[in-house]
Amino acid sequence: MISKVEFLPGDGTEIILDVAYIGEGVALDEHGDCAYCHGDPCNESGQPDIKIAGFYARNPKAPTCPNCFGKPT
């Protein structure tokens, strides 16, 4: 079951994530990937339509995803 969960990435924004479950303190999607970056914690793919792209647009010096902190998910 997918739930809508409010996530505060720490930059003053509020994001709604589609979360299937929480694993090791990380919100995960239905595929077991991070619900915020979907396995791309540094936005290397540059896809503008994923939520992590907006985070990096607002925070260009951020080191990694604020949900999974770059841990493999």
C-alpha cells in the first residue's frame, strides 16, 4: 500500500512523497528505492521531472539526497 507522506528536506519546502514502507529510517518507494531521489541521490541523471531535481535546483551545493543521504536503497 502506498501512502502519501510529508517530507521536509530542510530547505524550507514541503514535499509529498509516495511511500511504500520505511526501511532503516529511509522512506522507500514500491521498488525499494528512496522515495525522494529514486536511487539517484546526486541527481546524476539530470531528469527535471523527479523531485530530487527541484531540490538540487534550490540547493546546488547540497552533497546528497536529504532522505537517504546517498545510502544504497
